[in-house]
Amino acid sequence: MPGERILIVEDDERIGATLLRALEGSGYAARWESSGRGALTVAAALRPDLVLLDLGLPDMDGLEVCREIHRGDPTIDVVMLTARDEELDVVVGLDAGAIDYITKPFKLAELLARLRAQFRRAEPRTESRSAAGDLTIDGNARRAWLHGDELVLRAKEFDLLARLIADAGNAVSRETLMADVWDEHWFGSTKTLDFHIAALRRKIDPADGVSRITTLRGVGYRLELP
């Protein structure tokens, strides 16, 4: 049985109760809170492995709850539950610190599969130190530098960069990136890959607007060598 601690933050009683039963039935140590402030109190005390966070809370904006959770502990994974599926809304959520999003209404089987994928994710296949031009990473320390200046990367951003550096100059398919950075049995949309690539680009691309990461339509992405 998994045993990972999951905090559900959902004000809809029907959805919250259903998620609690499903997660406990799947072996997770689940806790349900219906308010943002209650969630922050529990997150600080419980230190959950993952938070399922509804963005439409009655007392606080879900994005601010996400930010506050990460101010207290940036290692806590947050998966957004949202009825907002516009690209801008999702990007803002990922910028707030979420690692993934699930759009309502969702199938319970999909949500459970996505959670299994999050907990099953493998370490990126990288040497301790790897470089591509002025980008350098240390896989053991999980640190990255650009022009010698350390980058502040979230977990998935680092994993993506490490995977692209491992094949710098070569095309890496969407399927390969999803398998290596998320999970080989990923269930659901791969749009989260595009949003994380966009976030990574904002941190590593030069000011002249020429991206270091080329989109290969219908294939995947390529990290360009200088």
C-alpha cells in the first residue's frame, strides 16, 4: 500500500468526500480540508507529500494557498484541481508552484493514475555533472547554472532540463520526456509538458528572444547547442 500523505483541499462536500474515500481506499493517508486557511494550518503541521488543491475556495484564492504552502515548505508537491482550463490560468497556477493540474470534471481513475505517476516518477538519467554550452547541471545536488549563475528551478523544471541536456542537440520526443520526467504509464493530457517547457524557457532563454529549446511540432523538443 502506498502510504503517502495527501491533503485534499476542496470546498465541495460531495467531491471532497469522494476523494477522501477513494484515496484512503487506495492506501493513501488522506486528510480533507474545505478552506484555504484550514489547509495552510494542516499543511504546516502535517507536511503532506502532495496537496490536491481546488482553486475555487470560498475564503482564499487557491493560487495564494499554493504560494503560501510553498513559502512554508517548497518540497511539497501541489496538483491543482480547476474548472479553469484556459492556458493563461494554467500557466499562472504552475508559476505559483503547482506541478500539475487536473481539469474538472475529471474521472476518478484518471486522478488516481496521475497521483501514482507523481509518486512513481524516476530520477532523471544524468551524470553528476553535465553541460550544454553555458548551461551546467549537477544531478546529485540537483543544482543548475547559467553563465555560472545558479538557476532557481522547480523540481520538474530541473528534471526537464537534465533530460534535454542528456540529449543536447538531438530531438527528444514528447513520449520520452513524459516517460522520463513524469512516468512511463502517464495517464491523461500531456499539456503539462508544454507549460513546464514554457516556464523553463523563461528562466534560461537569452534576452534577444531566441529560445534555447526548439519546438519540433508533432515530435517534441530539442535543446540547442551553441
